Amino acid sequence: MSKPQFLIGAASSGSGKTTFTLGLLRALHNRSMKVQPFKCGPDYLDTKHHAAAAGRESYNLDSFMAPPEHLREVYARHSQDADVCITEGVMGLFDGYDRMLGSSAEIAGLLQLPVILVINAKSAAYSVAAVLYGFKHFRPDLRIAGAVFNFVGSEAHYAHLKQACRDAGVEALGFLPKCRDIEIPSRHLGLNIDSEFCFDEFAERIAIQVEKTVRIDRLLEICATGYGTQTFSGSNAQTDFPILGRIAVARDEAFNFTYPENICRLKQMGKVTFFSPLQDKQLPDSDFIYLPGGYPELYLPQLSANESMRHSVLTYCRQGGRLLAECGGMMYLGEYITDNNGHSYPMCGYLPQGATMENMKLRLGYRKIFLEGRELRGHEFHYSRILPGVNPLPSIARVYGAKDQETDTAVYRLGNVIASYIHFYWGADGIIPGTPV
């Protein structure tokens, strides 16, 4: 049976595809439909927002970090019981790490998904015809099923945009108006839903607007296809992952940057328990601990004040416990974290180094990691930096960017603890740094 499934792409970043995606996810969820979201690329924030809008976990589809057969299997497995499948693209439709490699267009082609194009119409009218025509014909194997316009000034403005669609041969499916109430707030590390921002109210506002000015029923009609789960039954799913036993994963306001498929794999490797470095007093009994990234810099007083948890983590590491710490998790394992005002807070004290948010500078990009005779894949995105101690730890890996340029990104090992700024992806092969194969 066919079902509506499509990719929401854009002509460029900043066009409003995330706003439209969140509004559409919530609108369909409000219609009591089972909506399965996906996200192109390595973003671990948009997937959280998808889940909040749709009431269903969202999964990354990243062709740099995982092979095609894994992406097909992930899409098929999580789509099976859904009524609608919506994949949000990344950047512009054809933007990848090397031309179209890693792009939304690559994912749309791999999964044969029709594309709904979001166009920023803030300073344009009939000229969007040329943009639409170009996107439609640049990759003839991709189907641009329709267009939705953002930042539309009036019904008269939209009339010009509809005429452009007719002349370019792309169906106009509606618009979002210029409206501050549906603009997404941001902070230095992408979109963030914090304590001062009520996401549910925000998602509802966008959903109401989408219902008013987007032809949802027509969109679902023209994007119905039977490709996904019928072609890929999920039989390629790997089941022979190593057994890790009792697995504890940090999950709270400070530590929550995870790839959902990584957690799926951990659940195949052992019994997963979640804990909070902010609230809990000690670690659960564990054979392996995962400290993911997050926003520890926003909760430094609370993390530092929870001395019993810091001591529990330190004791576990010193007694030879296996642990993987990524980005914010690595910062937490160090001696201190300094905020952007120069105030330092004691942390776990296991790694002989500190971290600082002062003089923030962005580091980001895909990473190829060669460690212990294996190649791993991941992504780096942070503003903080490490301050080495008197006896700095050496890096135990060779790390390269997507186009094979060597980087100075470190992977540290102390005892059975592996720590790095890299967010590793092991959803495809189950290879986790520092664990047996």
C-alpha cells in the first residue's frame, strides 16, 4: 500500500524548512495520524524538535556516516507502522560536503522520495519561477512535487508566486506569512528549546498557520508512494552486535545530544538505563557508560554542586570502568569548566584537563577517525575548547575531514575511558570506541 512520504528541501539555508516541518508534523499529529519524522545530516537537535512536534522519535539519515543499505533499513524499519513519513533536509537541496555527496538530494534519490521545496519569498515574486525551473530540471531523476513559500507578505504576493509556479511547472501548495510568532528562537549552538521557551505552544501556533495557508490534503495526495517499506523489508538489519551488559546513558537537560539510532543499537547490546548527572546522586550499576554531548555550560552550578555524582563518576573511571564521553560529556569528565564570564566550576576531575567557553570559536565538520585499526565516522560541532593540564593526554587516533584533510581533533584515552569532541555514529556497524568488536 502507498502512503504519503516526502522530503522537505529548500533552495538555501534559512528558507524556513524547519519551521514548516515542525508545523506540518504537529498539524498531522493533531489529526491523529502516526507521523514518522527523519532528518538528513548529522543534526541531533532537529530530531529532538521533530519528536516533540510529532510525538514520535526522529532518526538521522546521513550518507557520510552510514552506508546506503543502512539508511534504507533505518527508513524502512521506522516507517512500517506510520501513516505519513516526513524527512527534513539539510541546507539547500543540493548542498553536500562534496558537491551533492551528503546532500538532501542524495537522500531523496536513494529513497526515491518526492521533494517539497520551501522557498524564501521575502524579497522575490515572479522571479522564483527561474529558481523553481532550475531545481526541477537540474536533477531530472528527482521529483519536485510542489513548493511552499515562506515569509509571504500578502495574498497578492502569493498570487505572483502561484503564477511563477504555474509557468515553471511546479505545483503551489501554500505559504507561511511573515509573522514573528512563528519564528524559531536560536542560541549559539543551533536551535534550542530552553526553560523559557514553551515548545508546545510554539508548535501549535505553526500548526494552526499551516492548516490555514497550506494545502495539506493535496500535499499528502501528490506525495503518496509505495516505495519505502515495500522495497526494503528491513531484512538487512544487523543483529550480531557485541554484548556490553549493563549500559548507563546520561540523559537530562545538560546531556542529550544523541543519535537515536545509536540508542537503538545500544539496546541490542545490553540493558540500557538512563541517568541524570544533574539530579541523580550516583551512577547506576554499569558495565559501560555513555556520556553524550549537550549543554553542560548552561548548568555549571548544578553540575558542580552535585558532588556525589561527580565522585561516583570519578570512582567508576578510576576503577577501570568502560566509558565513552563525547563533547560536553568530555568537558564534564575534566577538572573544571570555565563559563564565558571567566568563572570556573569543578567537574569530575578524571581527565587531566579543563574546558572553557571563553573566546568561543566554532569548530565543525564531518570526521573520519582511524582508531585501533578501525575506521569510524562522526561529526564535530562545538564552541568550547580544551585547556590541557601539566601532563596533557596525547591523541590516540588519526582524524580527517570529509575530504581527507587531516585535522587536529583529538581522541583521548585514559584507562578504559575514551573521550573526544567527536559525536560518533555507530548505528550502522555497532563499533563504539573503546569497546570490543
